[in-house]
Amino acid sequence: MAQLIPIKVTVNDTVYERQVEPRLLLSDFIRHELGLFGTHVGCEHGMCGACTILFDGEPVRSCLIFAVQANGHQIKTVESLGSPDHMHPLQEAFHEKHGLQCGFCTPGILMTVVPFLEEHPHPTEDEIREAIDGNICRCTGYEKIIESVQAASEKMSSGK
């Protein structure tokens, strides 16, 4: 058995201290150690974007990082955005504009788009397409996703 390594990481504003195996992926730590199942695991090669989280505010693929590398860092998962009773404007827009079908890719897309909209409050369609080009959705043609992001930018700009 591998030697366990202590880590201290802040996830969704809660500090967690755990002993982890050196090769434990951050995506597996989030899902299996913390029970936050909104972070989905698709390809496990960083290609699909389903496991995207915010790592110190930047979108990253959690399947490409070991949990030990998160020691001392701030992580936000899709669970940090909102709840069914108090959804984030981006979640509301995806719901209203039907920006998801099966929903498997949605958490990764949301976590990619949150910082993007903070930097680009009024994005063009081309800018949105570029922002999400690393997130694969096998169900949609991306049109409803783009409409959802546009609607969210309007909501967030108007403060609704």
C-alpha cells in the first residue's frame, strides 16, 4: 500500500483535511472522498471537460490533477453555484433555455463559463463557442448551450 499524504484543501468554502494516496486523482477525491458528485468523470484524459472545476478561480480538468496537488488550494465545484431553490443565473438560464439534455457535460460547462462571463460580461456567439470548445456535449448541437450562456450574461449584467 502506498504511503498516505496529508492534504488540506478548501472546497466550496469548506476546509477538508484528509490523508490520501499520492496517485488519487482530484476528480476521484472530490467524488469519493467528499461525496460531491456534480463533478463528472468522462474520458479521464482531460479531453471532454466533464470534470472541470475551478482551481484557485481558474477552470481546470480535475481528472488531470492529483489530489495532493490541491493541497493548500481553493476549489469550487458545480455544487458551489446554487441550489434548486436559489439557482445561479447561469443555472437558471440553462433551465429556461433548455441548455442541457442528458446533463452529463453540464457541470463542466457551467464551471468553464462562470469565470468566462466574469471576464466577458457581454460575449459574442463566437467568444462563447471559443470559451466552451474544450467541453464536449454529445447530445446537443451546442445551439441551446450558447443561447443559455447569452441569456445568463443578460441576467448577470442586469442583476436579475
